[in-house]
Amino acid sequence: MNAPPDAIQFDRARTAAMGRRQIRRAWLCLISAFLAFLVICGGLGGAGYWYRGHATEKRTVRVELVQGDRAFVRPAFQRNWSAIPASSATGGVPLELHEGDALQTKNGTQVLLTFWDNSTVQVFENTELRMAELRSTRYISQASTVTMAQSRGLSRVALAPGDYRRARFQVVAGDTTILMREGDGGAGGVFVVQVTANDTTSDDPPVTVRASVRRGVGAVRVANYPDELRLAANEQTTIPPGQPAGTPTEARRDFVANSQFGPIGAGGCDLREQFTPWVAKCVPGQIDGGFGRLTTVQEKLDGRELPALEISRNLSSTDPANTGVRQNLDVGVADEPSLSLTADIKVLEQNLPGGGQLGSEFPLIVRINYYDTFNGYNTRIWGFYIAPSGNGAIPVNPSLVEARAVQVGEWEPLRFDLRGLVPQPVRLESIEVYASGQGYRARITNVAIIGVEKPTTIGGSPSGGAQITLFPIVVARHDRLNAHPDEVDD
């Protein structure tokens, strides 16, 4: 029985529609597969590009002895320290630090670290640090990261301008992180980190950190404190243990404490009292004079009242005696471009003319004791007197002793650029203020040794005195080395 014509036409139309649907499904599958192929290719290409731009590799740091020979390295995951060979400073095979390696320097030793982008870190004496992270991108110069963990001492970081889009160089000390991004400093930057342990008996003591920026813009972050402190050029901050970063101040350091010898009325030598942290250092006469006397008195200088130290001994004394105070400093100053000694002095009485028969007996003496780049011990003395020299001896070597005649009872400024000393100081051992001779009376106040991290003009007081302009210096490298120590510990 034949089907009706309408049914046949309907069946043909349905068959044609199904064919068209199958064709659409086939094209849809083809297009979907092609799009998936493009996505996969794009993903693979993007992943390859990302990997090319972000894949990192561990880098190394070249180590060079600049001064001394007491520098030691400890490879990662090891316990023993090994001395850096002298060949690293004399053109031999250079030593390299890897990620995780540690470095320490002892007295009189400085090390220069040179990174793959020509950035440098000058590691000063009595410093210990570890290379926590040394990474850069593997295939293109896009990112660089350096993290140093510094546990004590002083280091200066100089960032070289480079082609990295992202560059981070940071020093971690305790809970504090000091960092500088290349973009912040324009053509690189320079910053200084000083770490001082508050407890030398502990293996992991709390530390006080001083961060100073010389060029560029730095950032200081402290754990558990959300705010980031920004430091501009020639600014510094101090971070005590467990506290936030302090307000930025001018990048300078005053190495002498209690510069005005307080409190008023303190006296000593024969009483053996101290003007903390000054310590009385007196040698009595052996015949009739006995001890001299140290007393803090109220004075007036440039219209303002202030304490001053008076050093005196009876003018009737006929035997020599030294009367004075000493303050131990023990601070490295090789990183201070400007270093100045300042004080205000007044000489009232003196019974020996000039510098006495020995050329060292002045009614007021300021003495600096320091170590030079070869760890040699040096002394520089400034002597002041009011009585004409007559038959008294005056030192003939002004590079060691500077003798200066002053007006009786008038304040006179002492202003001296310590960077003019030969040889130059790299570590200050102590400062002494004293009188030497038979009978004398003199006063001194405002004793300071100031390190400033930019050129500074020091003006004399209104009572007179020349101005001294202090300029940055470059610490020269020396090839002279001493014998290696047999062990690490001092």
C-alpha cells in the first residue's frame, strides 16, 4: 500500500533537516576543535613566554679582599668557617659566594663583593652576613633579586644601573628589612646598614639597626608594623629591637657621648669618679703636687649656658702630672666620607711655657687614637697653651702634634677634618682630653667626632675660627696582606 504524498514529502523534509543538522554539528566540532587548538597553542606560547621572562637561576658573587686577611666563608649547610685565600686579592682565581653561603670579617679586614650586574657591597671589619637569595631571570634581563641577612657589623650597598625591569636588593637584619628598588633611585642607589647586637652572649641576640641612604630612595620595613618608612638621599633612621623605625634624620653619626661632661659638680681624679662614659685617667706627681682635679662647671659660650670640664692643678706644683679623662670608642669609620673633630676650649692658667721641656706638657690636650688601613696604631695630638714658649719646647712634627697658642680666658674652637690625617683612620680606638705639666687650669666642652654622609661645611664659633669643607673620599684598595690566622676566633 503506497504512502500518501504528504507523508512522503514530510519524510524527505525531515531527512534533509537531519542532514543539515549533522553538517552543522560537524562544522561546530571542527570550529570548536580549531578554537581549542588555538587556545592550547596560545597557552603554550604564553606559558613559554612567561617562563622565558620569569624563570630564575641562582647566581654567584665574586669576593675580593680589599684590606687585611682575616675574612672567612662558610658554605651553605656547613658548620665550619674557612679563611679566604690571599690569592683572591692578588689576581688569582677569585672566590665566589653562592646562595646560602655566609661571610664574616675580623678586625682590620674589609671585603668587596661584586654582583653579576656590577653592583657592589663593601663589607667592613667585624661584620657577618649570609647570602639568603641570589637570583635573576634565566633568559632575559627582566628581574633580579638579592637578599642578604646581616647579623652584625657594617655594610655599604652600591646598586649599579642596569636593564632589569624589576630589581630588588634588600638587607634583612633581625625584624628589619632595608631595600631599594632600582626604579626608585633612578640610576641605581647607595645605602648603608649597620647592625649592633644588644647582647653579645646570645647566639641570636636582639639587634639595633641603623639604615642610611646616600643616593636614591630606600624603604625600611619592620615586622609586625604595617607602615613602610621611606628614606630620601642623605637621610637615616634607627630601629631599636622590637620597635618601629624612628623618624628620618640627617645622615650623620656622633661617636662621642656626653660631649659636655655632665652632670654639673662631678669631680674626680683623686676621688676616681667617672663622667660616664668618660673615665678619669690621672697620673699624680711624685714630689709635691699630687693629683690634679677634674670638675664639671657651668660656663657661658656664645651667649648660652652649658656644662664644661675644668682640668686643674695647683700652680705651685713643681713636679709633672697628667690629669684627664678617656672615652673608649672602638668604632669603624672607613665608611664615613666626612669625619670631623670639634671642641671648644679655654685655657686659664699655666706655669710652664709652651709645651714644657718635653714638648708635650700643655695645659690642655686633645688626643685621638686610631687604627689605619694596615691595622697600625696611630695617635694625633692637639695641644693648647697661653704662656709664650720661651725656652719651652714646641713639637717639631705637626703631623703628630699640633701646638696652638690661644688667648688667656677666651673660648677657642677646635675644628679638624680627620680625613686629612695620614695615614687615614678606619677605626677609632679612643679619645682623650687631659692636661700635662706642673700647674694648669683649662676648660673644654662640646667635644664631638661627627661622621656626615655628604660634604659639609663646619663653621667656627662666633668667637672666631676657620671654616672647613669636608668632601667625600674613596677608600683605596691595598694589596699588602698579613699572614693568615690559624683559627677563626680572635
